Amino acid sequence: MTQKPCLLIGVPVQEGAGRLGCDMGPSAFRTAGLATELQNLGYAVEDRGNIAPTAFREMRHTNGAIKALPETVAWTEAIADAAFKASGEGLPIFLGGDHSLSAGSITGLARRAAEDGREFFVLWLDSHPDFHTLETTTSGNLHGVPMAYATGRQGFDGYFPKVHHPVKPENVCMMGIRSVDPAERAALATTGITIHDMRAIDENGVAPLLDAFLKRVAMADGILHVSLDVDFLDPGIAPGVGTTVPGGATFREAHLIMEMLHDSGLVRSLDLVELNPFLDERGRTALLMVDLASSLMGRRVLDRPTQSYRHTPK
């Protein structure tokens, strides 16, 4: 794992989610002690505050279901620029915000990797593949398009910024998938994206599936971006998300993934997305996400203190 400073970048975008609340995510991650946990692991930490979108431009799409297109495009532009800059200076951790932020983070990071002559890979931990285009989305919520956009699918030209360095589909591994729309399923069948749904995890366990992908990254001398959506986790342990899908990853499965990622030494950036504190229970989900980020950055099982969730008497 790189010893470059950890750069915390707040991205209070909520327009892609279709409901209010994700804009409070960056504050919740900070309140849950992410910076302190990273410092305790020996990292220099720089909190760069929250970024803001670029100016909105009037635009309309023939798909009348689409919501907040000008806003999402403006956020994507700003996030991509911030990701490109930060990835040349340290290990950026993007504090979301809904998953539309990855349209910017991944494309900005891919540009940096291309300019550095490095192969770029993405581990997508989510219950959804987010592989819709502007034409195929029926919900109109643009947190469902970032992976399609970042891998260069058609249908974004004239609206989103042009993707000059699309991520190779064969360099993407999705884990935890368990909610896929028909249009996404058809599109994914024609790509080289590696998809491990929850059945594959049940049958094989997370370790061999992730290990095979990490070996591919290492063989290519690649760098790895991890995009962690709260709904990758089972809602029983992570209720603070607007897109709960039963049957997600368990506490130990999630921590094992994070520990393996740290051991690999390949991770250079991280998204923490879809935390909606308004739906959380006493900060439970925010604390778990910080716990997972700490595991990715090197905290071991034996270092984890016992937590008490007793209510404080009035």
C-alpha cells in the first residue's frame, strides 16, 4: 500500500439518487472519525473539504425519465478534475454522495493512469452494476449510469464530458451484484466485465474470487481503484442507504475483502458512496464504512476494539 498522504475529498452530490440525504454523507464520514482512524494507522491525512460542481448548463434529453441531468454533468466535470489532480499528489478517498460521483472519480483517475503509462483497474463493490445509459434508464436516477459512462458505452456524447481514456471492461470486477435491470443484463453480456453476484460469493466465498482478480492486476503492474457502495453490504448491518437490497455481504465478508486489498498493495484510490445519514441508525452505517476503510488501509482484526452500543441514559 502506498505511503502517500490520504486526501479526503468530500462530494456532497445527491442529485443522482432520486432522494434527499446523500449530501450529508461527507459530514457523516468525518464525524465517524475517518481522518483519526487513518492517522492512527500512521498515514498523513489532508482533508481538502468539499468540492462544488461546475456551472450548470441547460440541457434536455429525449428520455423524459431522466432527472437532474445538468446537475449530474456539472458534478462529473468537477469530480473528474479533482480526481485527476489529487491522484498525482496522494491517495484520494472520495466521500460521497451518491454513486453518480464515480462517473467523475473513475474517469479522472483513468486519465491520470493513462498519462502515467499504467494499466487501470476498478473493483466495483455494489448490489447494482450501474450500467445504464441515458437511453436505457427507466428510473431516470443517474447514479445508475457511472460504470457505463466510464467504460465508454455509447449514448453520453453531447451531454457528459467526452471520455478520452475509457476503462477497459476486462479491467473491471464487480462483486456483490444482486439487482440488475433487463437492459443492463443484456449490455453486460456483451462486455468482458467480470461479475461475481451473491450466488457466486455464496458458492465460492469472496477470497478465491477476489484473489483471481488481484493477480490479474498485479501481473499487469496495474493500479486499482475501489468503489464501495453502502448497498454492497447487507441492509441488516448497513441500513443507512436509500437502495437497500436484501442478501448483501456480511460483516466478515466485507472485512476480508478489505484486508485482502490492503495485503495486495495495489489500491491507489477509494470511493465511499451512497451513505444517507437521514436513513441511518445512530451513525451505525457511517461507523461501519469507516471501519471497512480502515481495514483497507491496514488495520488488522486483532487491532479492532470492542464497541459498545448501549444507550446513554437521559
